[in-house]
Amino acid sequence: MRRAFGIAVLGGSLLMNGAHADDGVPVLDGDMATRFAGLALDCVHQEYPNKIAHVLDSDADVAPPRELTPAFYGCFDWHSSVHGHWLLARLSRLTPDAAFVPPARAALARSLTAANIEVEVAYLSATGRASFERPYGLAWLLQLAAELREWGEPGAELAVTLAPLEAAAAARIADWLPKLSYPIRIGEHAQTAFAMGLILDWARSAGNDPMTTLLLERSRAYYLGDRACPLDYEPSGQDFLSPCLAEADLIRRVLDADAFSAWLAGFLPGIPDDGDGDWVRPERVTDPTDGKLAHLDGLNLSRAWMLQGIAYGLPAGDARRPAILASAANHARAGLASVTGEHYEGGHWLGSFATYLVTRRGIDQGVEMSPGSEPLP
């Protein structure tokens, strides 16, 4: 049975339930929440600078970002805008008495209107856009939908408003994955393992059994036969995701603890059992004003939560857990130190990655394994 790790909110304070406080990875506090929310509030409605991935079918498609995608036009690009909105919803849900919550809720309400979502659906559905934000941005859109729904009454109306775009994004993924012959094993947006982990969490939260079944089947087909992932080849110079660790973080969502332990031994055989966290070390950004080079700051953050997820997917007494968690803590410290907002190249997106890490979103699902998540034979 999959373990569940919960979050409780009492009197505006975020409390983590489960073995989190002593795992070495920082837990969200009030200062962090205010700082990260400020980064998102500064950018979700900042239109420029802007990078659009936009297929033109005619002169009519030449328009500014606020007209093309009126809900998600800020934060430099569509996917960063989406997970900036996710950040505001998550932090508002977990720290409801914080001073930033009223402006955060106002920003969400400004973006997520029925008229805006209607335009977003039309944009996503237009000819020539089958691959738009697939899979990374679509995965974050589904995470936003899950966050709004799990928020309860404050997010209920927004969740209903977002639902047509949520359905369109899910349909796009459901149409694509059966046709994708091989996984995409890179360290940037197109990677399948990371996106499939986010989408699987959404599907389980939403009770979407067909999507859950599809993702479990595709995860097994793509990854269960993998052995000896070449972690020493990572990272590429502008990665913000680890191909090896993201795959392991997905598979711990698919298998029970004992089966995952056995699979991981073959997939990452070099994990030490002596507690040494230096078996995979944080990376250093040489120029934080270069948007691509700054990806490595995000890599430290995503490695931290993937390592943490891998550790919590193993049996409690597994001898590899101390070394995995030690490396997670090292990466978390390095990654969080970079979330300053000093440079927009990182400021428009690193807060979302930091929030995902310190709020334990990837291991705070509170769901049991879905049917079909049986151990390996």
C-alpha cells in the first residue's frame, strides 16, 4: 500500500504530518511563503518580456500574449504562468491567514474567468497546436486544477471555471501517450517521466481511473525494463530535470515499496548504503542572468524533491534511504539559496519549484495506490 503524507493547516500555520521534520529538507515557513508568493504575484500579470511558442495559421494569429492566452500570459512563458498560478493557489491553501492571500486570490480570480478560459481552450484546440506545451505545461495545468479542487470552498468556483481547459489538457495527453512509441529522456520540458508523475498524481486526486490506468500502463511499458541508468552522464548543461531521478520518482508512484526497492537496485545500483550524500552533488550556475544556464538552479530543486520521493517510496528500513535523503537535503539547500528573484531569468519560475519542494507536494497525495499498482511479479 502506498504511504500517505499529509499537510495540516491550523491557525495559519503549516504543519507537516509524517517523517518530514527530520529528513533534512526544509519545510515551508511564513518567510518562505511570503517570498515565493511575492515572486508569483510580481509576474503572473507581467506580460513582457515574453517567449511564446506559437504556430501561425494566418495573419489573424499575430497578437500580443494577453490576447492569445489571456489567462496565462505572464511570467515569461505559458507554462511558467500556469505554475505561478499553481503556486498562489497552493500557498493560499496552506497558509490561509497570510497577508499575501487576498492579493493572491484576487490574481487568481482575475486570470481564471470563464471568458479567458474559453479563449485558452480555443487556442489549445486550434489547428497546428497538437504539441503545444506537451507534456510539461499541460502537466502543470492539471496540477493547478487538482490544487484548486483540493482547496475546498475557496477554490471551488475557480476549479469549475478551469474545468474546460483541464478537460482539454487531459484529452490531449490521453490522445498522445498511446501513440508515443518511446519515452522522452531529456532534462528539459519534453521529458515524459516528470510530466507523467505530475499527471498521475492529478489523475488519482481527480478519481480519473481511465487516465490512471493509461499512465500506469505507459509507465511500465516505457521504464520497468530499464537498468543501470547513467547518472554519471548528468546533467546536460541546461537541464532543470534529471532523466534518471525523474524516472525513479515516477516508478515509486507505480510500484509498492518492496517492488520499487528491487527495481531501484537494478536501475541505480550505485546508491550507497553508508549514508554518504555526495553520491550525487548539487550543481552550480555560472551566470544567473542567462535563462538557459540558470536551469541548473531548478535542477537542484527538482533533484531534491525527486530524491525525497525516491526515499519515501522505499521500505522504512532500506539502507539506501539515509544517503538518498542526505543528497536531497544538500540539493534543497543549494536550490533554495538561488530563489532570490534578483534576476527575472530565474525569478519567474524558481519559486514554483521551491514551493513544490518545501510543501512536499509530490509526496503529499493522501491517496492509496490505484487498482493496477500491484508489485512486479
